[in-house]
Amino acid sequence: MATPSLLGLTGQYWKLVAGMLLLLVGSIAPLFEATGMSWTVGTIVACVGYAFTLLAVRCPNCGSRWFWQAALDAGVYRPLFKESTCPSCQHDFSNRG
Ligand SMILES: [Zn+2]
């Protein structure tokens, strides 16, 4: 059994990965001229990636934006990766299916 995590149980790991990839690409690509990406574009791409993660990862039960909450209260990060209960509505996703 893998460690239960809200992101895994609700199938939203890909949103975190996609957002972090954009953040990385936007931060690193402008360093290399070959990519043709300016710092302006890179900054926009990075911000979009970060905003996507903040807004797109939500509790399927109560609609709470987990990473948005975690940005305001770092204590929310733990349940996202280590527990199966929504920090907002206390819904336990490990019992689903
Ligand atoms: Zn919830």
C-alpha cells in the first residue's frame, strides 16, 4: 500500500506535476537563448503554472482549493501528501470505492 495522500486518492497529482513543470520551464527556459523564450514570457508561464496549481487542485467533496489554503496556512500541506482527510470538510477519501 502506498502512503495515503489526498492528491493521490483524488487523482490530482497530475495537476501538481503540470503546474510545477510550467513553473520550472518558465524559470529555466529564459536562461537558454536557444529556447527563444524571453524573461517576460518565462515569468508569465511560471505564474500561470503556479496559479493553475493553486486554483485547479480542489476537494471533490467541498470544492476547497487545497493549495490555495496551503499557501495561506502551511499546516495544510501535510494532509495533501500524508493523509486521506480533507482539511476543510474532513471527508475521508480513503473510504471511497
Ligand atoms: Zn473537502
